[in-house]
Amino acid sequence: MPGTEQLMKKFHLLLIVLAIVALGWLGWRGHDARRGLLVPHVDQASTTASKADPPTKIENDPVKIFQRALWASPTAEDHILHAERREWIDADSVQKWQWFLVVEASPALLKRLRDDNAFGLIPAAAAGPPADAPEWFAFNKNEMSLLKSPQGNLQLSFSNDKHTLYATDGGLGLRAGAPEPVRPAAPARQAPVPGRLPSAHPPTPDTPQ
């Protein structure tokens, strides 16, 4: 019947359109995966932050945290698994901050942080995660090697087998500095009193060569 044939043609055309859309979506997903998590996973706000002194702000933007923490942008080979930054803010400025980062590091990032030691850290005995770390910041310290800041809280823990980086740091924020003390004005130079010798020796003429 003519009506049935037209319906079948429309049905076949619809199937073709749906197939094209599905193939396009799969191709986009595969391309996004090959680009190495350009839109990485965003964690939910951590529930392990101190309840006695809860942070004012918790940020979970993985790329921004990576950039601020490691002073570089992630490449397509750096897979950011988790990221969190905490800030304690008063009316004027950040008083305290802390961040946690877990990355499947690229060879280039491992070379920069571990081999080239870009932050001037020193090897230290492996330590476990901080007590107030997020749940996902968990590892076996016996399977890690640690580089640590000698005078700060920066710690870079590298897994011995999976090339995973667990990084954390924290410290005090910038506060308004004390006003610079007022320096007394230099005393005015007084003219020599008539009848007295000058306070400085007279210039010595150059000796002829």
C-alpha cells in the first residue's frame, strides 16, 4: 500500500538520522577521552574539613587548583583525579588556606616535580595523609616516596608503581602589614659660626704625576 511504503521510508530515514547522531556523540566522547580529561572530575565539597574551624570557602575547580598549586597548567597527559582548596577568609583577606590534589602525572610533570625538583624540596620519610584530608586523599605511605618543604607544609607524595601524585600544602594568608614607622626628619645643616674653623677639611689638590 502507498501509505505503508511512505511510513516505512520515514521510519528508515528516522533510523538513519538516529544512527548518525549516535555515531557523532560516540566520536565526540572518544575525542574528549583522548584529550586527557579537559573537563576533569569535580569533587563534591569535602566533609572532613575541621568542624571546630570550618573553612569559609571550599573550591573544587581542578584546573584552577592545579595551576595555583603547581605553578603550571595541566597537559593532556595529566589526569586530575581529585582537587580541593580550602580558604578561611575574614572581612579583609584570606587568613589561612589549604589544598589537596591527586593527579595521574605525565612523564613531563614527574620530571619537573620529582627529578628536576622545581620547588627545591628535600626527601623525607614517607608520611600518611593529614588527619583533616578529604576521604579521597588516601594512600599507603609504605608505597610512596615523599618530597617535602623544609620550612613549610608543601608535600609531594609519589606512588612507587602507578605514577600517581598526592600533593598538599597549607599556610597563613596575606594580612595587612603594619604601617611603616615615621622616620624623623634629618636635621638641617647649620652654617659655620663666623670666626671658627670649618667642620670639614679643605679639599686636597691632586698631586702632579
